[in-house]
Amino acid sequence: MSTMLRSILQPRTRFSSTPAAARRVTAAFSTQSSGDVVRPTAKANLHLEDGTTITGTSFGCHTSVEGEVVFATGMVGYPESLTDPSYQGQILTLTSPMVGNYGVPNRNTIDEYGLPAFFESTKIHAQGLLVQDYSHHYSHWNAASSLGDWLKEEGIPGLCDIDTRMLTKKIREKGALLGRIEIDLDAPVPDFTKMQDPNARHLVGEVSVKEPKVYGKGNPIKVLAVDCGMKFNIIRLLVKRGVELTVVPWDYKFASELANYDGLFLSNGPGDPTMCMETVRELEKVVTCPDDE
């Protein structure tokens, strides 16, 4: 055997063939989980205000939370959904039967606009996550960790082994339900008459920016965007299309400044829109403004 062929076929000394060394290499390249990852076993209950109790397996942060139980039907995109400000105060049910198989991207990667490259905001906004089948093994070129580890990192509970089809049908028929993820299996069913509805909070005020910020400075089209829960991808797509985007808080006095802009953008967001009366009053000024102003 030639020296060159032997050097190709023989393992290099810096990659030991021992199991411990193999685990270290896998950990360094965290695009996939290691072979010794243990399936989660801790149990928790999901209580709903209609009297339903479902027992699932806890794979995120093992803590109890309350919120409005809703569902999303996307087949992929759980990093984007969980960081969508529209889900502030809600326990999110994913209807896709398998979740977690492609892990979660690096939270520290920043795009050209100074935004987290793979997420819709800087943190998880959902109160909790409900899925049918959680894949505790993940593999993807862009992954940095498992979904479960990310939830633990952010202090967010996740339950798997949930009949999400039944739960989704229930929500479709009855509307969003208040719910509680309870890690104490012996705890009594909560008194939902005393549970605060997250929609009674000013959720838009919780997620909106606090100060104006400009993206795409110098672009030819000037647009003012009122942030009522804006996703980062809205910013990316507008700026890529030549917009200088000025993002302002939900209660910003923007009507008097519109003469300086080519357009006005209102984002969607969480909660009850009737709580955003400051935004409504500014819009009334805009729509009643004479055409020559």
C-alpha cells in the first residue's frame, strides 16, 4: 500500500476512535444530537378550562405556567413561531405530528440588519409548547442545539405525547381556552374563574419597541412602521425592497410626522386591539386628514 493511500485510509490521530472522543467531536459539531441523548420521562398535566386534563411528558423547562391555549398548523418553522410576538401569553399547540427533528439554530447569529438571523424576535414569547411527538434526536446543517435545550434555556415548558389532533378540534369548536401546564401531578385542578386571562393584559405594550429605530438607513422609500408585535422578517423583507423603515412604539404620535414618509405600515400583534386606543386615535387623524396635507 502506498504511503499516500495509507494516510487516506488510516484514521488521523486527532480524531480518536474511542466512544468518548467520538462524543466530544459530535458535541463540537452540534448540528446533530449525540447518540447518548436520553428520551425525556418526567410527566406533567395540561388542565383546560372546559374540564379536560391531559397527561404528557415534559421535555422543556420543568415548570408550571398558565396561558391561553391556541394552535398553529405550520409543518415547519417552530423557531419562528415560538419567537413570534403574536403568541405572547399563549400556550402554543403545534399540529405537525413530529417536532424537534431539525433542532434549533444558533441564537447568537446576527444578520446584516443587526437582528437574530433565524428568529422573529429576541426571545420566546409563547408561555409553553404542546406537541404530539417530540424528536429528542435532531440533525440539521443549521442546528446548534435541541428544541428541548432551547426551551430550558428560555425557561419555557414543553409537553409531548399530547393528542394534538383532539386538542386542535376542541379549540376549533370552542375557541381558545385558558389552560395550565402543571408539573405537580397531585395538584388539584386549578380554579379557572380566578385565573387571569392574558388578553386582559396589555400584550401589545409588552412586546412593542420602546424607542424608534431606523433600518435600511438611506434607502429611497421612507416608511413608518407602528410596532404592535412586529416580526423581524417584516423588517428584513421591507428593507431588502428598498425601504428605509422607521419602527416606532405602538403609542407613538405618528400622525403629525407622516408628511415625512412615503407610507405607513401597521403590524399585527397579540391581545385585544381595543386596548391600543392611542394607535386608534392616531389612525383616525390619518384617515381624516385632507388630501392636500
